[in-house]
Amino acid sequence: MEARVSQQNQGQVIQVPNTLRLKVGGRLGGIDPSAIAKAEAALKSLSGNFAQWLQDEVVKLETSRQRVKTEGLTPETMEQLYLRAHDLKGLGATYEFPLITRIAASLCKLIDDKEKREKAPMVLIDGHIDAIKAAVRDSIKTDDHPVGKVLVEELERRVAEMGL
């Protein structure tokens, strides 16, 4: 049997008007460079607070871990732990610790699936949290640091071994 393509079903291309230009005033990339400079200066002035804010986030993560250990691996305790890890995933690089972002991302991957969270090995969860705490304690900010590199790669390898 020979397959034939029907000349009648060739499809139709629909052109959608670009309304983005109208919404941004007809000029893309028209951001005021002085506004960017002001925002960067404001962020730099806040950077003195980063260490304390990061420590506060780590305390929240540790509190969530302790709650899991005292109340057990329940949907509620694991959700709180996941939310704390997710916060650090987003804030680590902002607080000048991209290594923490990477470690927290690995922890999030480990406990992301709500159906499988309660089966996550606590020893691997502990490894992630302890690595984050060590990075803060020893000011290991990037995976260029030999200890940071070994830590994050081993944690990611263990999570990958679980098929995640």
C-alpha cells in the first residue's frame, strides 16, 4: 500500500498580531540605564544584611528538619521542609552563595514529588542540610571551592541514583 498525502489538508498559517509593542510603548529595550544603576546600588547597599538573612533562612530550614525528626515524615512536615529548601534555592545566589542555590536545588529535586517525599532517605536529606550549613559556616560560596565541589557533586549523584 502506498501512503498519499492529501493536497486538501495542507494546513493554514495564522498570523497573530504583535501587541507587545503597543503595550511597552512601541520600543523594546527602553529601560533607563540610570534606573538599573540605582537598583544595583540599592542591592549593593543591602548586601551587608545578606549574611544575617541567609542565616535566618538556614535556621528556618533546620527548624523544619527538626520538626520532621520529632513529628515524623508526614505530608505537612515534608511540605514545610520543601518550602524552606525552595526558598534557599531562590535566595542562595542572591545572597552571594550560588553553591547553596545548587545544593538546595538538589534537595528540592529529592523531595519535590509529594507522592514520594515520605520515602526520601532522611540521611540524604540530612546530607543536604548539613552541606548548606557547612557552606554558610565556612563561607564556601561557589562550587569552585574544592570542598563545595565535592559536596554538591556527591549529593547530586546520590539524588540521581534514586532516579530523580
